[in-house]
Amino acid sequence: MRIKNSATTGDKVGRLRIKEVYQKDFGTYKKKVAICQCDCGRETSPNLSDIRSGKTVSCGCYNNDIKAEREFKHGYADTKLYSVYRGMMARCYQVDHKSYHNYGGRGIEVCERWFESVINFVEDVSDLYVDGYDMDRINNDGCYCLENIRWVPRKVNLRNKRKQPKVTSKYKFVSYDSFRNKWKSYMLDSDGKQMNFGRFNSEVEAAKVSYSKFKEYYGFWPPYCEDHLSELGLSEG
């Protein structure tokens, strides 16, 4: 028997954090729907009643993990294709994965059939797989599906990987951290040592902190940056 709860906006049930609840009109009836963020990174919108009853505890990834564990026990664990599958899923849906910003962070997804089970993935690609080759997407901006993948030698795959453009900032004491996909705020002290003030989602946020800390430390704004002050909302005084 499922235990009912009174979950609402801000609460977490299972792997789901409820961000918003609204009434959805289905024509002949209305139901409360919850917009949720799953621990795996996906956003989903189940019926609030299903969350409260315990019927829904994730975006579907929980069941997939159970399937994966079952499949693991059935002999997939030591295969190359199982490793390929887990790596693909992690890059697309695990927000703390080192390459997430190049995959899931760019909207790259896994087709529904493969998302549902590694068994489906193995059935589709096992005849195409060549030992020692890597799975590569034909369209680097496209999703993972049978029509958009091919198997290529590792050297070719490395050449095909999305090149990261060098990102620079027009603001002084601001740099882009491509690994974390954030803007770094810093400055140099009187001895030339770097003082770090954190990483921010926007370039402007990082610049505001860098400029403010510089003035706090030296008593004046960074040299040759007067034109930036007004756009950053900082006073020249």
C-alpha cells in the first residue's frame, strides 16, 4: 500500500523536486499538475496526485536504473556496449558529469527507445558495432538515435568532437571557465597574486564582483574601464 503525502511546491519526493503546481484543463475534467526537476537533470510534469500517492518518484530514470541493475546481473556489465550506453546516458542526463555542458547542457538527448532500456540499445546497434571503434553522432548537434550514429576509429572520433571556441571577456578580471560553463571573477593584489571571488552564471555578474572588489581593495575602479561602469550599473564616484 502506498503512503499518501501532502507534497506541494518546494517539496521533494523521491528524486523529484516540485518547482510549480498548476491546474490543467483536460476538457471534461481538471487535474493538478506538478512541474518537477528530477535528480538526473530532466524536467517532468506528472499529476500531483501521482506524486502524493507515491506512484511517481522520478522522471522515469528510477525505473531505468532498476532495469539497468537487472540487466547488469544478466551479463551486460562487462560488455563494451554496456559501457557505451552508460557513458551516453551520463553525458546527456547527469548534470555533474564533466562533459554534461557539451551534451545534455546543449539539449542533446537520447531517443525514447534507448532511454527506456539498454536492451533496446544493444538490439539496435550490436550488428553495427566494430570492436575498437567509438560511437559517433553524424550530426554533432543531433540527438542519440539509430539514424544519427555511426562507429568510427577512436582517432577519427577525437577529431570530430565539438571544438570549444575560446571565450574571452570584454571586462577586466573576468575569464570563462569552460569546464564548469561559468564566468570566473578575480583580481590581482598589490603583490601580483590572484584573488578569486567565485564563478557566476553571467559575465556581467562576474564583472560586477571583480570591479567592486578592486575598488574596495585599491580605492578606485580598474584603470581604463570607465566605459564599463554604467553598463554594469556601477557608480563612477
